[in-house]
Amino acid sequence: MTKNKNKNKIDKYKFKIYPKNIFNSLKMKTESIVVNESRMNRVKEKYNFLKSKSGSHSPSALLIQKEIPEVKLTIDCCFLSNPYATDAFMKRLKTAVSDEKWLYNQIESYPAQNVQIAELVARSIGIKSENIFIGNGATEAISAILNNFIKGKILIMLPTFSPYYEYINKETTMVHYFPMIKGEDKFYFDIDNLICYCTTNEINNIVIINPNNPDGSLVTKEKMKELLKRLDFMDNIILDESFIEFAGTPESVIDSFYEYKNLTIIRSMSKIFGIAGIRAGFCITKKEYVSKLLENGFLWNSNCFSIFFFELLNDKEFMEEYEKAKDKYNKELEAYYEELEKCNSKIKFYKSKANFFLGELIDKQKTVEELMLYLLCEHGIYIRQCADKKGLSDRFFRISSRNEEENKKIVEAFKQFN
């Protein structure tokens, strides 16, 4: 940019200049950002257009960076994953793809079938393969269960992960919403009230997400097993444990699966292993459910890279690396929340046992949209607005935890918001 052009820019706008090191987390080479009201309005207009095309989900960070060049997005706080686990997986993947013959064979050949991949998962989690359905991401498993086996009435607690009410077959199923209680520092539900509502309204299906998305509230393993027993009158219990690895202690009930005749457990590999792009997930469910799904089209629904990942679940060395990555990340989660809790008096963060935190903007003079645009334009940080989530108002947003360096930048950005 020439000096004359810079001078014209100075004459036209009041601006702030941010140093290059704001982009170090992604090692991006970029010129300093000029922040002004006109630019922010352009970003707002373009973002809202992308959001209108994304339904109840947020536009991806890659899409924003492509379609809104006015911003330099460096920290994706909307995306939920463990970046240290991603590093562990990438080490193995880089070694594999460096073998050109191996890569050629993987690309040219049909991948393993669902049943064969289920056997890989079965060995790693101690569940019979006949009870495991492999999905092209956990969302496919959710959709398959909802559309094929859920009929009558289903209870969904709010707030929740939107596919659970979006993918319901509305011709065969009626949704009942059960709002969680917003406590001083967390969301929760009363088990006795829940059971009473279900029996009174003749509910025969229920969804439980543990830890819950988007607030991160956790039902401990002991209490969950008690709840599952009390719900034995249900036709189906869908228990989503996609974030259970972030709870810090072994809270999964997978090892008790065979104690419950009506239980389906959803597991996403995207979050805990940081591999959303290769689409790997599964559910543990009734043998007859798995058989019916396999007979109706879910044969080759996994790609070669997701199968490569599933094979690693039985690799002792890789799993040891993953456990170290998980422990490191979970420890940083605790420190991250402590900093968020005190970073800005205008914002309240709720306690979470997942790798994300639900925030509430207390200052009525500001909006979450203003907060989102401020973070995006001035700090390159992308957060998830929650106005489109049932059970939450436009005062709520969600942020994920990234690596330690990025978390410090996130906290500092929140401190500067006024």
C-alpha cells in the first residue's frame, strides 16, 4: 500500500491499529487491521447473510474467512474440540499419507463396511459389535435413530443440541420440551419432576445429553444410573455422551450398557479427538436397531480417513498419547474457567464439565451481536451466539476452550469489552 493511499485512509476513517502478533496463534502473515464502524457494518451484513443460510447452526470459520475478507479470523471459539488430540492424530496421519502406495490404495478402493468398522470399536470399548452402529459423524447416528425408531412422544430438555428436535419425524412423533432450571452458576433439572412429567404426559422416549450442550452441566455416573433405572418404562432413552471425556473423571455409563434394555448411547469422535473434518461417530444400541439400519442403506458410510482413525483406537501407543493430550487439556479447562469467571463484570459464565462455557451478557446496554462483532473484528475471535437455541434468549453465547495460548488471548479480549 502506498503512502498516498494510507493517507487517504487516515483522512477518511478514525481507526485503531493492532500489531501483527495478534495472529501468531495460526502463524499468519498479515498487515495490521484497520477497525472502523463502516467496516464493522459490512462484516455484520455479510455475517447475517451467511447465518441466514446456516439454519440453527453457525457459519463455519472457514466460510467466514472466505466470504468476509474484512476480518482475519484466528481463533475459532465456536468450534468444539481438543486441539492437543488433533496434534496426536495428525502425527499418525502424516506418517501414513507419506506412503504414496498406501494412500493410492485407500483412495482407489472401497472402504471397509459398517460391520467391519464396528468390530474395531467393539474391541476398544468392550461392547459387542452387533450393538454398534457407525455413523458418518455422530449426527448421522442421531438422525438414523430418531427417524427409524422413535415414535409417539419424546421429551427433550432445553437448552439442547438442535438436531434432536430438528431431525424428529414429525409425522410419527410429538416433541415435549422440558426446560432446565437456571441456577446461580449452572443449569440443572430435578429428577423427581422429570419423572412425574413423563408419567403424567405418557412420554415414551427421552433425550439426555451429558454433559449437556450448550451449558456443560453434568449428571454424575451414579445419579445417571439411578435415572436410567427409573426410566425403565421408556421405549427409548437416547443418552448423548459426546463430551463425557472432558468431565475429568470416568462418568460414562458405557460399561453398564447391558443393564438397560431401552438405552442408546451416542458418541462423537469429533470433539474429544479433534477430528470433525473426517466425520467419525457411533452409537451403541439394540441389536435389532443396528440390523435394521444396516439393511436399509448404511453400508459404506465411512471414508478411508475415518477408518484409519477407528483403527487407532486399538493402538496402545496412540491411545496413551491421547490420554496425555486429554489430561493436559482438561487441566487447562479448569484454569480457563477461573479466568473467565472474573474477566468482565458485564458477563456471567456458567460452570461446565465440557470443553465449552455458556456466557450470559448481563449488561442490558450491550447485545451479544455487538460482542460477537467486536471479538471478530478487533481480535479475530469467533463465538457462538445462542439466540437461535430453544430455551435460551439473545443474551446468551457459547465459547469453546482452545489451547493455553489462545485461551489467554480470549480472556484478554473479554476484559477489553466495554
